[in-house]
Amino acid sequence: MAFDEILAGRIRTLVVDEAGVTEKHMFGGLAFLLHGNMAVAANSTGDLMLRTDPSDAGAPYLAEAEPQIMRGRAMAGWLHLPRSALADDATLSAVVAHGLAFARTLPPK
């Protein structure tokens, strides 16, 4: 399945100056990884998957986030944000920064 090119492009503009960011096709979308650790991913419907510390889910820009469900199970440390939550560039910027900040806490792969 293809990823949402528009969302991926918006994310690219936010991470272009971040050293160590790579792109990889994962989970039916396009993931943005920092030193090998996924920060965010654009999926085929324009939604976004976010890697985060489970205790950080209360940030205002994550108000519409839900647990990421994969194979019928909620994935701890992963959130799903619908396209509607990402329409505002400031919100997307905050979400991407959140994912990058969490990825920085992980050892490089």
C-alpha cells in the first residue's frame, strides 16, 4: 500500500535539517527514523503513527491521538493520529518534534 505523499512531504520539510533522519517503507507507510529509531510514519490514508513514551500522551497536540492498533493489539508507546488532527502545520510540527525528541532518547541502531 502506498503512503500519503502530501503528508510525507510536509514531514520532510520539518526534518530536512535534522542530522541522522532517514526514510524507510514500513507498516504500509513511510517511516521517518532518527539514527535508526522510528519517530513518525505517514500511512496511506493521511494518518500518522507516532513513537512516544506512553506517559507523554497528554500533550494538547495529541488530543485526538489514540493507541496504535496492530494485528488487533494496542501497541504501547505508539499513537495513531487521524488526518483531521494534522491539518494545522503547527500541530504537525509539534507532533513531529515530539516523535524526534523521543527517538533521541533511544540508542542508535
